[in-house]
Amino acid sequence: MILEIYQKIISKQLKKTIKVWSRRDKKLKANCKIPGRHILLVSSPISVDNQASSLEKDVTNWLIPENGDIFCAVDKPYAISQKYEPAVAVCIQLASIFARFNTIAAKVDSCS
């Protein structure tokens, strides 16, 4: 079975649109096909404590729901290759952590 952790696991469990910060290949794009469960890609660069960080320089993979109080760290990038590999996500439900990352993820790429 092929599973894509971002869409078929996390977004489905949260039942929400998610904003993803992750290195990505040219194949997986933002996905707005499922109403209420879109996958939006955070625009690069981001600002963290007034320091710019880009996808090219950052190896972290994380996401937040569009509305909520959850932050998730994922061990695989948002790329087609991760469909074929085991993946792990750790999600923390804490409003202060969500708020910080929600500020960082303020800008997202347009959905196709």
C-alpha cells in the first residue's frame, strides 16, 4: 500500500487544511482537491526571529493546521519519494507553539 503521510494520514486525522514547510520535489504541489483538507505549502523564505531561512538551507519538515493549536514535525520531506518509505510524524497540541509557527507560516504558495 502506498501512503503519503501528509495527505492520507495527517490531514485526514486532523480533518483540516494544513500548511507544510518542507523541502519538496517538483512533482508534489499544493493540493486543494479535498474541501476542508487542502495541503498548502509555506512560501520560502520564512523569517524566524528576524532571520531569513530558505528551503535550500533548512532540512526541517513541519506542518500546522490552518486553524488550531497543533504543531507536527515530520521525518520525511514533502516529495514523491516518501510515498514509498516509512514515515513518522510527532504532533504537539500546545497553543503557544502553534502560534509561533503560525506566524512563521503566514505566507503560502497559491493552490493549483
